[in-house]
Amino acid sequence: MSARITLPAGLLIAAAALVAYDRQKIDPEAFALDPATVLTAEAWNNVPFTAPYIPSIAPMLEAQREHPPKGEPPCRPSFILWLGNSQLHFINRFQKGEHVAPYWLRRSLPCPESTVPLGVSLAAANLQEHYVLAQYVQRRLPLSAIVLALSFNDLREDGLRDGFSELLDEQDREQVGQTGVGAAILARAQAAWQGRDRADENSGIEGSLQWRLETRLDSALAAHWPLWADRPHLRLVLSGDLFRIRNAVLGIKATTLRRMIPQRYERNMQALDAILAQARARSIPLIAYVIPIRPDIAMPYDPAEYASWKQQAARMVAAANATFLDLDSLVPSEDWDPPSSGDVDFNHFDAKAHELLAAALLPHVQALSVGVR
């Protein structure tokens, strides 16, 4: 077969394969989770008060400003920022009508109409991201308290994910950068974002003739070729497949021991110290809790590292006059996905466990007299 035929035929086959590959629709928040584990967002009187994605944070806060909570005396409008990871917004073996922990906490408080637990939870959120999110929310809403989920596994994560580049405005960045920890977090993030701004993939050459030409060409191709416009999704699908291949080749499973990464651990614990210091300086009560982990299978962490971390976190929280709760054994085995169903999930539990988590936090939140004059 001549090159005149083989080249066009190869291009057609490749294009068809890409179109078929692009049809795989995946949710990055639910990647590698059992389909029965469902993301749940909460609203009260049709006003959202949880945000499980970066793009949902600003609209949720805006909705709270536009429809501020109201309550009859002795109740008063109050916001509690609850920072967590995906454990806070996923329900395992979900059934219609079930709710996540921020809903149950709100419903159980003396003034549910006026006391709002703002559930801001990102998958695998690290403490550096929590530090920035706390600053972001405090700029927009007055906080009466902070509830902070502590996850040992998420200390292996580092820096700010790309979505923060669009979330943070100049004032946010200025405020975060006022501390040494915040300035270091932003410096590393901005270095990673340079030329990779998701709002403009050509931002690294902005203002040049090349930038103008590439921007016009990119817009024209995206308008007439859906596959071109869908490149971010293709990258996501490819990353997911590469992740699976790597795990298969190296024999990595959910139960594989995960060693701590010292540099990331240190940066995240510095961020925890900064969160505690700022809450104390602003007289915002803070409750930090170690998140539940399933008790029926050996955890994928070094027991000595895990115990040492909990002791360090407890000392730091106590030194800041905040409340520390160890809830890692709170949720019993039956509220986790059975191991026989496939790969083991150490992070997400069922709706009953969400009620248990809210109930465990309730007396400590009530002790702060939040929402009551």
C-alpha cells in the first residue's frame, strides 16, 4: 500500500480512536472509587452550604451572602468552617435521602436555621490547601469557629492544585502571602502554575505576537473541532489510565504500605501550625479531629509514624488552646465497604457513619456556644 493511502488511513484510524477514547467520562473527585460511593452536596432552604469542588466554593459562599441565615433570639447568624477531604462529601452505599456529616451537625444544633457549618472539602486536601482555604473563606464571611479534619494520608500531598490559580484573586494572594508559610506556599504554587493557567493555556507568552496567533488558532480549532476543545478531559483520562498501569505494574494496592514523605510532611505540619496561630490570633475557636479509619483491616501506614504524628498534632493543637479529638476508631467495621467488594476503601463510609461523626463533634461545638446569644 502506498504512502498516499497509508498516511491518511492511519490519521483516520487515530482520530477515530481518540474520539472513542474521549467518550470515557470520568469524575476526578470519584476516580478509583466504587460506583456506589456517591458525592453528596447539601443545601438548607435551597441555599447550598457544602462545596466538594473548587469551582463550587465561590458560588456557595456567594449564596450564603445573598441569603444570610436568620434566627429568632437567642439564636444568631453564625458560620462554622468545616475543612475536610472527600470523606466529608462521599457516602458509601448511598441511598436516596441520605446526608453527609455537615447536614447532621446543622440539624442537631440548637439553632439550625442560623448556624451554618460550611463544609469545604476537596479530595485528598492537604493542610497547605486548608490554610489557604481558611484565609479565602474568612475574607468573605465572618467565622464563629473552625472544624479541621486531620488526615495522615493527605500529608503525602503537597502544594496547591491547579484550581487554586483561578479561585484566588489578588487580594487573596496578598493576604495569604503575609506570613512566611503562606508566602512559601504561594511561591511554589505560582512556579508550578507558570504557563499552565487553566483559564489560558498560553498565558506563559501573554502579550507577544506568538501569544496572539496561538490564542486565535486555539479558539478557531476549539470552535470547529470538539476533540480539540476537549483536550483537558483527554489529559485527565490519560492520567487515570497511566495511574492504573503504574499500580498494576508495581503491584500497588490500597493496602500497600504508604511511607511518609518527610519534606511534604514538614510543609503540611507548618501549615497546621499557621492555621492554629491565625485562628488563635483572631479569637476563632478551633476543633481539630483525626478522621475515622476502618478498623477491620491493617491501615496502610507505618504504625510508629502514625502514632508519632497524632502525638505531635495533639501537642500543637493543645499549645494553641484549641480542641483535639482522636476519632480514628469512631466508625465500626459494618459502616465501611466490605473488603470482598473489591479494592479496600480506607476513607469513605456509609450514611450512618456520617451521623456518628456529626454526633461526636456536636458536644464540642455546642460547648463553644456558637449561634446562641
